Amino acid sequence: GSSEPGVRVSARVRTNAAAAPHSAVVLIFPVNRDRWTNAGFQGRAVNAVPVDTHGQYKGRMPAGEYFIAAVDSDDADRRSEPAFLASLSARAERVSLNWGDTKTQALRLIEVAP
């Protein structure tokens, strides 16, 4: 329901071929790098949610500054590695989430080097 805490975030993911990727995972992680490893009271620092069959993502996050990126599900397994997040942050979209907002983001699947 609408009483759930957090800012509503939705995204639509496309590949370079403009197809909806079925195995994509949307990663949302704080701009503040200290929180990548020290999540503290906020819980896990990196939110990872698979997209649906239409390449769409819906979720909720606390208000704040975040990077948002879509990667293949195999690459999403590396989300606990600060070096992976650092490389991803250079290509991710940056979003500001404010209480009461609903944020919709168009994302392109990021191909991650092995």
C-alpha cells in the first residue's frame, strides 16, 4: 500500500538492441562510498531487484542520493565488491530521492567487463 516507508522508484531497462532483458537486475546504491561497506542502521547498502519479464523494476528506498544501474544477474552477484561498485558508479545514473517522491528512471543494461 501507499503507507509503506520509502521513496517509490521504478525503472524500465533496455539492452542496446532495445529489447527488454529478462535476466537484468537493478542495483541501487548510495553515492556515499562509506556506506557501501558500512551500512549501519540503514541495513544493506546495495539494493538489488530483478526486473520483471517486461524489463521493469519497482521498489522503495530511503530518501537520499543514489546511483542506479541495470546489470546482468550474473554481474549483480558482485555487488558486495567496492571495486565493482566504483566501476559501475562511473556509468550509472545518479538520482536524488526525496520523501514523497515517485522516481521513474529509464536504464540501459550496462555490459560489465569480466
